[in-house]
Amino acid sequence: MRVVLPLLHRRRHPLAQALSVVLGLIVVGVLMVFGLVVAGVLTVGGALWLVWRQWKRARVGMPGAAKQARQPEVLEGEYVVIRSSRPVTHH
């Protein structure tokens, strides 16, 4: 099976070539500006979210508020020592 693509030849007219280049630069410029705007909105939104979260945490921890005694984070469980000299049996 052979795939045949149409020939992508350059336009012969110099004005058409210049317009193609200008149009390509405009499209690339618009995409770059759009990307920068999106990055700026995400950065500002993330910064505002972090500030709001810190402000909310500081408000909860204000003096006069009932502070709860924080329990240490302990993982409880049982363990079994397995010796490598004998086979492991599960029951």
C-alpha cells in the first residue's frame, strides 16, 4: 500500500509568499499572547487561592478559639517476624 500526498509546493508569486509569512507570524503571535494570558490568570488565581487559604487557617487558629488537643499520628498494628530458615505457612 502506498500513500500519496499532494505536493506541497511553495507559491510562486512573491506577494503570496509574503502574505503567507505575515499570516503565519500573526497566528503564532496570537497563540503566544493567549498562552501568556492563560498562564497569568492561573498564576494570579493560584496566588489568591493560597492567600485565602492561609487567611482562613490563621482565622481558625486565632486566640480565644477553642483549641483541640492534637493527637499524635500513630499507626497501630501487629507484626510477625518471619525467619528465612523455614518456609512461611499461612493459616
